[in-house]
Amino acid sequence: MFTITQSAKTELQNRLKLTDSNKLIRLQMRKSCFMKLKLTFEESIQTNDTEFVMNGMHFIIDKGEHHYFNNKQIDFIPDQTGFKQFEVI
């Protein structure tokens, strides 16, 4: 479905070390910024979610957003102002 760059993988692993959650990573498209991701950690999977396991990490995506991730790559790119962000490229 999608791939993850080494930069994104490293950042996700670092963030997972800091959370006490169940380690489910929700990927959502930001409604205000095309191709930017909102990433949150969740305790459980919702009924409309699909789980993808990749590199030992568990991602969940709402079934209505699958098409945004098809054949895409998730990358981590810190921007010029220091705001760290994930992008779909």
C-alpha cells in the first residue's frame, strides 16, 4: 500500500519510545494541507479502520482514506521554521 523512508521510520521509532499508548499509529490526511499527514497514537482500532504492519510498526488508516496512501511514500521532513512534519510523496 505505502512505503516509509528511513527518515520517517527513525522519527516514528523515536516517537514510539516516548508514548505509553498501545503503539497504534493513526495516519490521517490533514484537511487544510494537501499531502501533509496528521499522525496520532491510539489505544484501539475503530470499526472503520484497517491495520497495516510494516517494519514492526502498526499503522491504522480509516477505510475512506486508503486511496490517499496507495503507492505513496511516507517521509519525514522538518521544515524551515522547525515544525516537524510528515508528508505523503
